[in-house]
Amino acid sequence: MSIQTILGAIVIGAIIGALGRLILPGRQPIGWILTIVVGIVAALIGTAIAQVLGVATTDGIDWIELVMQVVLAVVGVGLVAGLRGRTRV
């Protein structure tokens, strides 16, 4: 795995995670590093689901795959925020 691949995953994860946080209503008690991690995981799972469903890969932006990734990021941010909110005193 090259440095470019790792940096690309971080950048895409940050964007997907940030979109997930923006769409999710209310305040989420998670930091930006955890947001990036949730975004990376959502991007990987969203890509895998898109491939299994046979979503065609295009030269430009794969909108269906992107929507799947953002929806998964919203769910992920909600789950992590819920878990983090319960553990705080």
C-alpha cells in the first residue's frame, strides 16, 4: 500500500465523514479523527456494497456509490455518537 493510497483514503474518509456529520441532525460528541475513521470505514463498506450490487464504475463520480457511502457515514456517525454519549459522565 503506497503513501498516496493511504492519503487518498484519509482525504476521502474526511469528506465522507464530514458529509455524514452535516446530514445527521443535532450535535455529535465525536472528534474529527473519529469522524475520519467513520468516513473511511463507510467509504470502504459502501464501495464493497456497490460492487456486490453491480453498480457500474464510471470515469467520473459514481453518484450511487457516493450516496451509499454517505448514508453509511450518517449511520456510523449516529452509532458512534450514541455510544460515546452514553459512556460520558
